[in-house]
Amino acid sequence: MRKFRAIAFAALVGLAATQGQVWAQDSDDDDDEAAAAATEQAAPDEKPTRASKDVPELILGTKEDQFTANQKDFELIAGQGYRWKISAAGGLEYKFHTDLFRNVWNNQIVINDLEVHMNGAPAWLEFDADGTIQVQFTTVRPGIYTWSVPDLADKGMKGTITIK
């Protein structure tokens, strides 16, 4: 009978400990839910490939309107390699900032056929003159990220990058 009580007590303690861990996870922040929701919405036929894909070019400003962007929102697939050209064409100084860079594996940045290889994420990309910077990366973490030109975000120079 003592063995039965010891086993029952051990099982009860184990069950209580397991429930405590589950409760602790329930109070975790909500970024896991957003990532799961973005993953669930991905079409089943969208799967990463070994070859890098091109993201549609983002062009900041034009000669006619210095505060416009040709595209605001982008959709990517988790686990896929990408090449993304970001260009300034409005004649202003643009400071491009995104939280995407901290949530992908950065391969390289290419400026005028010169490559920058990093061991971390860039803080931002700054365009002192019109030109193009190409960023190569692999998406790792699903979620919704933002991009903006911080000083001009209130004029519409902002958008989202969704990784499914």
C-alpha cells in the first residue's frame, strides 16, 4: 500500500509541475501568436526553394514626388532566400529603417558591385544620393515587420513586410 501511495503522490506532483509550466507559457508575450497566424495564412503551394528569389524593388521617392514609395507592403516565405533592391530616386537623403533585418539571416549588402558581408544586422541603410542598395538575406522568423523612412513616415514613407 505504501508503494501505491508513493507512486500516486509522485504522479500528482508530476501533474502539478506540468500544469505549472503550461500556465507559465500561457502568459508569454503575443508575438508567437502573430507568427503562427501569419504561417497559417500562407498558401500551401508556397514553399521555399534553394534558389534566391527577387523581392519587388522598393523605390523611395521620384523626381515628381519626393515623399512616395512605389510599393508599401511585401509578402515573403519563411526559409526562403531573397535579393531585395532598395533605391532612392527622389533627390533627398533617405534613412531606410526596418525591423526585418534583425529577424533574418543577412548574407550580404551590395552597393555598386561592392559586397559587404556582415556578422549581424545593419541598423539602417542611408541614401545620401540617388542610388541602389541590394540586400541579400534568408527569412527565418515568420511575422509582420515594418519598414519606414523615420523622418518621412508621417508623409506615407512606411509599410510592412509579412513573412508567412
